[in-house]
Amino acid sequence: MEGLTAFFWMILGLAVRFGIPVALTILVMVGLRKLDETWQSSASAPRLALARVKVENSGCWKTKGCSEEMRSQCEAYNCQEMPCWQVFRDDRGYLKSGCLDCEVFKSAPAPA
């Protein structure tokens, strides 16, 4: 009888020793898969309203009172489908310091 009890405790010890880590690993894998599915579905969902907001060119040349000669040489005037501060971004995408202080930029509607 002692041999059977010892065998039982040995099997129970192995089950605890290997069973609990395997069960925890499986639970973590299931949780990570669900998290990945959530991220994948949110990535394929439509973009937030921020991406859908289109700010029209308000005509900064009107606000600043530019002459016809200045307008003909202005990139923003020649590209009226986007706001003037978007036209004047540098190669890295930064706004020029003059745009940050401009009343046209400050009075533009903020995306929701």
C-alpha cells in the first residue's frame, strides 16, 4: 500500500510541477491572441474623425491683404485645395515658425 501512495504523490507532484506552468502558458497565449485580434480589428476600422476633418483654404492672402503680384508668386494661393500652413511645411513635416504665429492658423477650426 505504501508503494501505491508513493506513486500517487509522485504523479501529483509531476502534475503540479508541469501542469500549472503549462496551464498558465496556455492562458497567456489565449489572452495575447484576443488582444491581437482586438488590435487588428481596431486597425482596420475607419479612422477617427480627426483624419476625416478637411480644413479648406481660408484665403490667407485676404486676411494679410496681399497684392496681386504677391499672390501670383505665393505657393498657397496657387494651391488652394489645402490650407496655407500645409503648403508651407518643410521636408520633415514641421510647420514654419511664421505659420504658428499667424492669425489664419490660429483661427482655423480644430479637429474634433
